[in-house]
Amino acid sequence: MRYAMAVDTKKCVGCSDCVVACQTENKVPIGYCRDWVVEVMDGTYPQLEIEIRSERCNHCENSPCVRCCPTGASHYADGGVVLVTPDECIGCGACIASCPYDARYPHPDGYVDKCTFCLDNRVKKGLDPACVSVCPTKCMYFGDLDDPNSPVSKVLKKRKFKTLIPEAGTQPQLYFLI
Amino acid sequence: MKTNRRQFIKIGALGTGGIALAATTHNWSFAADLVKKYVAGDTAGQRTATYCEVCFWQCAGWVYKDEDGEIQKIIGNEDDPHCNGRFCPRGTGGIGQYHDEDRLKTPLLRTKENGKDVFKAVDWDEALDFIAAKMKGIAEKHGPECIALFTHGSGGAHFGHLLKAFGSQSITAPSFAQCRGPREVGFLTTFGDIIYSPERTDIRDSKCLVLIGSHIGENMHNGQIQEMSDAIDKGATIITVDPRFSTAASKSKFWLPIKPSTDMALLLAWMNVLIENGWYDKDYVERYTYGFEELKAHVQPFTPEWAYGITTIDPNVIRKTAKEMFDASPAVIIHPGRHVTWYGDDTQRLRAVAILNALLGSWGRRGGFYNPEKANVPDFPVPEFPTPKRTPTEAYEGKYNLANEVVSNGICDATIPTPDKNCSFKMWMVNGTNLMAALPNQKQTIDAINALELLVVVDTMPVEITGYADVVLPECTYLERYDMLRKSPHREPNIAVRVPAAQPKYNSKPADWIAKKLAEKLGLDAFFPWKDMEELLDWQLKEIGSSLDEMKRIGVKKFPRTYDDLYFAPGEDVSFNTTTGKIELYSTDMEAEGFDPLPVYTPHEEPAEGFYRLIYGRAPMHTFSRTANNPNLTDLMDENTLWVNPKVAKLWGLEAGQEVKLKNQDGIISTFAIKVRITERIRWDSVYMVHGFGHNNKKLSRAHGRGINDTELITNVKVDPVMGGTGMRSNFVTFITDIYSTENEKKS
Ligand code: SF4
Ligand code: SF4
Ligand code: SF4
């Protein structure tokens, strides 16, 4: 089993609903976020292009954050999802420094937090992650890459895609449809 | 000089007498019990049906609580055609309205202390007794029709009912004359029917969607953005006309970066191309329309080359886009937009939009405009309302005869007595709309308020209009109350219910309770014969084969269509609700009222040197004043920025993030400064900002002083003679880079 997510940059409008839904679902304190929106613009008026991406932890297959964690709080869970166990985290911040995607933040309660793909609270109950299920443009696809019929497998077969900073060698599992 | 009777009071300026009272919440057993009954036993995991109040789209959803019984999240109702299980960011962040600690907490009464106006915290009885006594006095002296209600949102039903029972029909919403009015009138005079809300646009099946200044994706009108995304998936062509590279423009096959204020020329050129090339639905036009020959002759001179000189849009692009529309027809939508009060000839521009749709045969066709239907829910029986001596339209007699709703600025203007007209509006009740940001020309609004004997503001937040009130009534948020059933027209008739998920916080009350209580004090009990909202809703629901219990379980219920099909059948005989019974390309209504029966292009004011056209719009995470202080949503965006083209920035030496103030053509200077965002996404002759920021009430702790309120710079208002709409896009601003110079302090 290999959980992954794809975000369609052709449909995402950058509304940030995915951000609020994550905050309310996962009780992320106001002022922090586990996912965020990036808008990249190119060109000069009137020859312009924008790419909009909803970003989060890439649940890398080769995660520097897991490797560098001194306590083992950062670990791989079911389906390759990278999680932090708050009780084991000493808040040293090594993982924050090691992540090329800036996906982690120090939670005010003293541990490091980030996207969990809503693994325990939703995915294991058969629900999509909160961001995927709220998105008004339905531009996000989630599922098991080992299952050819999962929404994410199907859309990656059909569409062109890219990952972020592939040269970092982290093998990210967050795909952007282009 | 006239002295202001009414000093603006910041809600914080409580008189000393009030402070003690403010701390004790006066509990009304009536409402509290009513809510408790339902909320009791509501534990984590259970959900409460509601519909969203963060914007007019009214998406139905479920409120969930956490283990501590605190409201945690709101999720869309899967069965709801307005949202299909997905809320927009504002709706998802709607819990912030409930949690906001800056909410209005207790009724406030204007009083004098040491010669200064202050608010005194009072209990509900005192506040409502005061209002009732004033209302009776005004009715006796001037007549009950001298009381007007300005409203936006669900409270309007309750307070509107109260006003009608009292004898006034002067009920108005800025959503007409400050927003979508021109499109309703433009379509009404053409097709004999309006667009409605949610819009009847069949975007999900459209093959070509044309957006004219409409920024779907930044306006998160939920069903539209969802369907636009579906249409993108199915390969639909999107054509966006906008001087700004909007999000929608970035998703479009064609972006037409039009020179602002020249849209009419483009629309006429498109008609010219369609007709000259025979690219229109001949059978449809022949069968259903009136005045084609006149239209044909009328648009003959308006070639793409003619339009080029005006719009700066390449003639080939005009032809190509016209062909795209024709190829997709009838599954094509020239979108009527929503906020369309721009230049004062807006009804005519929307007529042009309507005519294009008629030529392409999209009205009543799949992928064009469908025929919506509304669930038929009977009203709870009440005695007949008294007939007012004066209808609201007498306030602007002889004007705006084609307006199909009450014109808010017409009421506002008529409140100021003139020698030849004294409509003597003596009291306004304002509910759910911050008139200081909604109505342009703030000075006029303040003058009108100063002519009143009583201003009552009912709101959840201390927005600016509360500072001008004599009485402020804190209503609770939508998450803490029942409201009337939602029954907006849609593809399938449907209803949605709103049930309180929590008890009203502080000393706030539901709008229905406030209206009923006030009615009792006015001796109007007979018009409010229900015990409470549960009884009212249950009665209505049982009449249509449901019940409150069922609706609490399902939230949304759909009904079969009864009177018409979603689309016209091929060759169907259709009669339209116009004078000729046809789709009027040539408008007999317009002609009868002395307006151009066919739309014409009128050049509009242009910026003087060193000035830029002020364009404003929406951000996906906000609904104007309503969300400006919402903790969840300000977390995403807590100020607006000024979009400036790099060329302009260079000319002025502006740097990204630099703060500037703005001065408009009338010398009005913004109260606050705004950060510059240098971006290629805006034309060099315009600047852009998101509306709804720059609040000057300190009690809005997250919104105060963040960005600029565009409304204060909108003083050049172009009133649409057809329906009274207030055109707001003929305002021009220049930069003040030395923001601390005293010379530039706002003159008040
Ligand atoms: S909710 Fe969807 S459309 Fe909105 S920003 Fe997130 S991914 Fe993009
Ligand atoms: S994105 Fe960052 S936090 Fe997430 S798995 Fe990769 S390295 Fe770790
Ligand atoms: S569109 Fe958004 S704000 Fe408007 S009613 Fe729906 S969820 Fe609420």
C-alpha cells in the first residue's frame, strides 16, 4: 500500500478551503497550517500564466525528516504516510531544517506537526483527507498507488504530472497535474 | 454649519453606567429553553443541520462538535444542490463567526454622558421597549410607512414580517441596486424573467462560458465554481473579459484584457459578427424573438475594427471568440455576472449580454440557462397585513420604473428631506448589512442617518454602521438559531433547514426572537401566532409532507418538478413574460420608459493624468464586512493589497510591500494606508483591491486599520436611470506616498 495525492493545477483556484478544512478538522491552532497555497506567475501583461498549487507534506518515500529524527518520533506509518508521534517528539526541530519543502511547523504545545494525510482520523475510516473532501473544484485526488483503480492512480495514468524538487531525491508522493 | 446630532460611537465607548450591566448576561428563559431543548444531549460525533450564512449562496451543511461539546467544524451536506457536500473556504471557516470574541454581546442604547454620546449596555426589555415606544410615536406622527428596513441575509424574513405587520413595505436590500439589479432588469426586459440566486446558469453542461468582469474562483459562489471546474474537466472553452488577469482568466482559453469601461463596444461587436456571419440560431431567433431586423440594422456599423479602437481587443480575437461561442451554441453562457453596477448604463450592458444569449439560443437550453423551480412551501397563516398609505417606490416617484425590487439608495436619498419632497423616513432598521461599506457615497448615507429619529442596527459584529445607531441589537450567529426554510429555486425544487447547534453566546438573541418580542411590545401578537420557530417550521414542513424531525435528520429535501421542464423541448411553443410575449431583442419596455430600446455604446469617464481607475472585487476567503474580523478567515487574509502594474510602480518609485494612501478625484483621502502589490496581473491604467477591508472600528480587533475601504473612495456615483443602480467604477485614485504627512490626514 502506498498512499499518494495528486492536485490538479489546471483546476485549483487557490481559494484555500483546503487550508481551513485542515485547520478545523485537525484542530491546527490559528496562525499555523499544515497545508498552504502557492501561486506562481510568469510573463508580462498580457502574456501571462499562473500555476496554483495546494501544497503540504509530500510523504516522501526517502524522507530526510525521518532519517534525522533523534527520537524516532518521525516515522513511516501505514501506506508510507510520514507521521510524528507528539509524545516522542522533543521539539528539537532537526526535521524542520531537513525538509526541503518547509512542510513542518513547531506546534505551540511543544512538538513538531505537519500534514498526516488525515490517516487515523479519516482515511482509516474510509474517508478522504479533509482537504480533498472539501475542495470546491474537486481538484485533488487521493488513494493507494498500488491499487490501479484508486482515484489517484487513475488520474496519474491519464494526465501529465510533476513533483516538487525531485532533485532532492526525497521521492515525494504529492503529484501536481499540469 | 450644521452640527451632527449623531456622533459616531465606537462600540468600545461604553458609558460607565453600562459596564456593570454588560458583565451580567440577562437570561431570557424563553429563547434559552427553546435552544436547550434541542442542544441537550448533543455530544461529539452528532451533527446538526444548518445552512451557511457567510454568503447568500446558503449552502446546506452539518455542524460537528468536538469531545468538549464545542463547535469544531462545518461540512457540506452531500444531498444539497447548492454545495454538493463541499463548502467554500468562507463556509468552512464560518465557525469563526461563532467563536469571534469581538462579537456584539449585549443590547446598547445611545445616551449622553458629560455631553458626549456613549452607548449604555441595557437589557433586552429596555432596548425593545425603547424601540417600540419610538416606533409608535413615529407611526402616530408620520405613519408606519416612514420606517424602512435595510437587510441582507436570513434576518430579513423576520424583520420584514414585523415591518409589514406594522404597516410598512419599505424593505430593501443593497444586493439589488448596489449589486445584481442591472442584470435582473436587463434579463427581465429581454426574456421576461430574472437570473435568480443561485444563478440559473447551466455551467456544468456548458461548452463555452464567457465571463465579463466576473471573477468566479475569486468570488466563491459555490455552485458556480464547482460547475466551472466540471466544465474545465469536460474541455469547455472559457473566455474571460477583464482588465485584470483574474484567476478565471488564468483558466481561460481566451483572455481579453479589455480597456476598462468599454465592454459595451465588445458586446455590440460580437453581435455584429454573429449576425453578419449568420452565426446565430436562426430557428430560435425566428420562433422566439422580437425585433431581430431592428437589431441587425442597429449593430451593422459596430464592426470588430470599430470596437478595436475602443476596447483595444484585436478584431481577429473578437471574431474568433464569437465563432467559439457559436460553435458551442446553444450550450454557451454569456454570463450575466453578479456585481454589475459599474458605469450607470449597466442595465443596457446586461441587455446586450441577454441579447447575445438570445442570438445563440442559450436561454432555456442545456448548457445555457435552465428553468429553475422553487419548492412550494405555504406560509404560516397570519392576518392580512395592513395596506400602507404609501408604497416604497413613492420615495423615488417617476424614476426607476423598471426596477423589480426596492432601490436602497432611493430610500436613502429620500430620507433626506428636500423642499419639493419629504418622504419622511424617520426610522431605519438595518440588519446584516454594513451600510457604511455597502452604499457608495458615505456622506450621503451619513446625511440621511442624521435626518432620522431612530436608527436600529441588528448585527453580530460591531461593524461601522453600529457606530451611528441609537440602538444596537446583538443577534446571534446562524449557528445558534433557527431561521426560515431555505427554498431557493434550483434545477430540482428543494428546501434546507437551519437548526441551532449551540445556545446563543453572550446576551445575543436569534432574529426571530427579537422580531417576535418587539411585535409583542407593539401589540402585533396576532401576526406572530406561533409559539416558537419549531412550531412554525414543523407546521410548514408537515404541509409539504415532511416534518421538523425529518429535516433535522436529513437537512435537505428535494421535491419533483411540477410545472415546467428544465429546458425547452425542441420546437416548443414558449410564451415569454414580456409585452410581446417574445424574447425582446428590441425592448418595448425600455422604449416605453424613454430609454434606448437597443443597447448603445456610451464612452465613460477616463482617468486624468496621474490617476488610475479604482477596480475592486472579491477574495475567495472573505465576504466583505461580514468576515473581515473572522479569526479563521483573517488567518488566511487579514488585509487587502493594492495591485499596481510594474510600469506604474516604476513611474512612482513604488516598492513591493510599501504602504501608500490613496486620494480620489474628489480629493477624498483614504483613512488608512494599503500595501502595494506590484503585479503584471493588472493593466497600467487601473489599480485593484479586494472590497471589505479598512475597517475603522477598533473593536474589530483583527480588521481595524487593515488595508483600505474602497467605499470611502467611491464618491463619483453613476446612477443607472433605468433601475437606480449605483455605478461605482468611475472613480480614479492617485498615490500618496508620504503617508504620515499631516496634510494628508483625512478631513472629516
Ligand atoms: S480547496 Fe481546492 S481549489 Fe481551493 S486552494 Fe485548495 S486545492 Fe485549490
Ligand atoms: S515533505 Fe518534508 S516533512 Fe514531509 S516527508 Fe518529505 S521531508 Fe518529511
Ligand atoms: S458559497 Fe461559501 S459562504 Fe456562501 S453559503 Fe456556500 S459555503 Fe457559505
